[in-house]
Amino acid sequence: MGQIVLLALGSAVFPTLLACVAILISRPQPRWLLLAFYAGGLLTSVTAGFIVLTLFKHGHDVAGSTPSTPHPSVSIGAGLAALALAWLMASRRGKGLLDRWHARRAARRPPKPAKEGPSWVEHHLSSASARVAFLVGAAINLPGPFYLLALGDMAKGGYSTAQQILLILLFNAIMFLLLEVPLVGYLVRPETTAARVEAFAQWLNANGLRVMGWLVGAFGVSLLVQGVSAATS
């Protein structure tokens, strides 16, 4: 269950989801837009989770993923790769290497037009109604890689049907945490929530990659422990 919670925390910092929250918060009277976006995302995510879990339990593949337990060497290799990626994301030296790599890559690319249009999400949310926010939330919240891994763990973990339902609901509650907190704030104390959300958004913009790195590192440790335990048992 601990690994499922880690995967949910990793899904919570999904960049597109955070960008949508930031756009909606910037709109006048964002509470209903946040609520509509949350309802659409939750409906899609929970429904798709149940469908994928059912397919896993019947031995099907979903987007190349399966619930089968990997070979110990695969778990160990993936764990080491995750720790290396976490070092790149969370450490100053790793971030410096990433920045230099991005700079070299950008230098080799042909120059882009001076002005680019907004993304599909930005275009639809910048002047969104509650209906549009609901549809965008539903469109972008299909299961991602962390969710698929968590559903695989649920399928092979020996959980009862009731426990699997609770785990899917728990995963989604954690995954949408950065949407739920401002939403509750706007419903309970709207006068102070806006300033706090803006301050948190600035902090997350400055530290989001590092936070993601720590989560990836924790997941890598979990994979290493799983692989070593399987190899020595």
C-alpha cells in the first residue's frame, strides 16, 4: 500500500494538472470552475481506474502495462534508474546538468517563431465556463503511468474488491490533493485563500522539480527493496 501512496503523490504533481489549477485559480470567482474541473477529472479517473483494474484482473494489457510482478533484476534496474533520475531532479548538480543539456539542445534547434499560441488546455481554460472546465478535466485525467503502476499493484496485491475500491478512491483523493486544498479553501475562507494559493504556486514553481525528484527517489528505493527481497527469497 505504501508504494501505491507514493505513486499517488507522484501523480499529484502531474504538470498538466498543476497548469490547469493555476489557470483556473487566476480566473474571477474560480470556485465553481475548480469544482467543475474536479468533478470531470474525478469522474474520468475513477471510472477509468475501475475499468483498467478489471482488465488487469482478467489478464489483459492496458497501454503496454500489465499487473504481473516483474523479474527481480527488472525491479532492481528500474530502481537504480529511478534513483539516478531523482538525483538529476532533486540535487543542484543534477539540475545544473539538466539545464546545460537543455541549453545545448535548444542551441541546435532552428529558431521558433517569436510568438507561439497557447496550448489546447490554456486556450480552453483561459475563458472557461463551468461546462468547459468539466470537459477539460474529464479529457486530461485518463490514467497516467503512475496510476497504471498503482492499479497493477492493486490487481496483484491480494486485496478484496472492497479494498480495491477504497484504494482507487484513496489514490484519486491524493492525486487531486493540490486541487482539493484550494477548492476547500475557496468554499470555506475565500478571502484568505487567494493569497495563500498564489504564494504556494510560486513556491511550487520554484521547487516542483525537486519535490518530484524526492518522490521518484522514494519510488526507486521501493523498487530496489522489492527487487532485492524477491532475489533473496
